[in-house]
Amino acid sequence: MLKGKAALVTGSTSGIGLGIAIALARQGANIILNGFGDADGPKAQIEALGVKVAYHGADMGKPEQIADMLQFATGEFGRVDILVNNAGIQHVAPVEDFPPEKWDAIIAINLTSAFHTTRLALPGMKAAGWGRILNVASTHGLVASAQKSAYVASKHGIVGFTKSVALETATTGVTCNAICPGWVLTPLVQKQIDDRAAREGIPVDTAKRELLAEKEPSLQFTTPEELGALAVFLCSPAGNNVRGVAWNMDGGWVAQ
Ligand code: NAD
């Protein structure tokens, strides 16, 4: 379904971004990977699906590196047809103890990076008459939790940004939507589970159960594969008129 399209997925060396990149590649899209850590493993995994894969290690907190990545992507594949703004970080602390440099990094990586990638990719999408922008927000784009002020602000921000871009592109073939996962068992959440186990002196499995029980009525993690399937739907012809939504996949978290 996406044969010949080029998809840039930020923060795709692990977790949700990698899950979405694999799902898009299964539909035939060529992939530009981005993120820190091992890129060779994910690159080989996606190449095995028979598509072309390139990697750029831009730090999403650095606008000039983001611009370089967009130029690189255009050089590799002609343009970016599908942009998945997924890279994200977390820090947990009460607001009065929140380190200002962590606040700045979270806003830069989780929110401002999507402004830069979008402003740079959109002209090519509009010229082509087709494009998809998917912003990986969070249930924290819809509701808040204590001790996550910067993350919640960045995710509410990206939901608002999604709506503005959706309105600006409403009469074009470009759509812009947000995906709002609940808990997904990735390195970002494993760290919160490990911290909780250490803080409360409880086994990691108990900490995991407690974390789910606090927020998710289903008591189940959402998986990168499920989020990948949602991304594929939003890229499909059936998604042509889905514009500006913040689609939660969260085991009932925000239904409460
Ligand atoms: P993860 O830690 O597994 O992956 C994050 C990815 O972003 C990695 O590839 C990492 O290398 C990359 N990254 C981090 N900082 C970067 C930077 N400065 N520049 C470039 N890449 C960078 O995390 P994840 O859980 O897969 O999170 C992906 C997205 O999903 C994030 O935006 C996160 O907020 C969101 N999210 C996660 C959950 C969850 O429960 N895991 C829930 C809701 C939303």
C-alpha cells in the first residue's frame, strides 16, 4: 500500500518508533531511521523486509541537525511523504525541583522538533499532493499526571500543534494527526518501573503491576505493533479525511 513512499520516523532505533517504522516498511515504504544507540540492528531488521533504509543520527534537540536530516532524507528518497514525529524523553520530578535544563530538553525534543521537521517536510508534501504527518503524543497530551510537568506540557503542546497543522492542510492531500499511547513497555517506561521498584523496595514485577493498575483499566500494555497498525491505518486511503485527531490507544486510561 505504501510502496515507493518515503517515511522519516524520528527516534526509531527503539520502542514505539521502531514498531511504527517496521509496520510502514511492511507496507512497502522506504524508511529513514533516526535516534541514538545501535542503528545497525534496526536497519538490518527493516532491510530484511525488502525496502530501502537510511539512517541519520540528528539530535532532535538541535534545529540545525534536524535541517541537515531533512536535506539528507530528500537527497536519499526525493522527498519525505510520511513524517512520524516520535522521538521523546521523560523526566519525573515535582515542579519546584524540576531542573530547568531538563524542562528545556523535554520541550525541545518532544515538541519543538516537530515544528522544525513539519515546516521543512510540508512544502514537498503539498507539492506532491499527498502526505501524512503523525505526531506521537501520549495520554499525557489529553490528561495530566503529577511530577511530569514538562512532559505533560510538551504532549498537550503537540496535540495543539497537530490541530493547527491539520487545519492549515485541510484542503490538501496532506493530513496531520496525533497518536496518544497509554503505557507501552519500552526503555522509557522500563526506567520508570525500575525507579519505582527501587524507591518502594518492591520487586520489579510488582512495580509493573502497580504502574498499570494506577492508570490503565485493561491492565495491559499497548504494544509498538498495535501502534504501528494504527499508523498504517492513518496512512491508508481510509485515513484521507481523518484530520487533527488525537487518537488514544490506552486501555481505557482517558475514558475514566
Ligand atoms: P524509547 O526510549 O524506547 O525511544 C525513544 C527514541 O527516541 C529512541 O530511539 C531514542 O534514541 C530517541 N531519542 C531520544 N532522544 C533523542 C534525541 N535528542 N534525538 C533523536 N532521538 C532521540 O521511548 P518510547 O517509549 O518508544 O517513546 C517514543 C515516543 O512515544 C515518545 O515521544 C514518548 O513520549 C511516546 N510515548 C511513550 C509511551 C510509553 O509508555 N512508552 C506512552 C506514550 C507516549
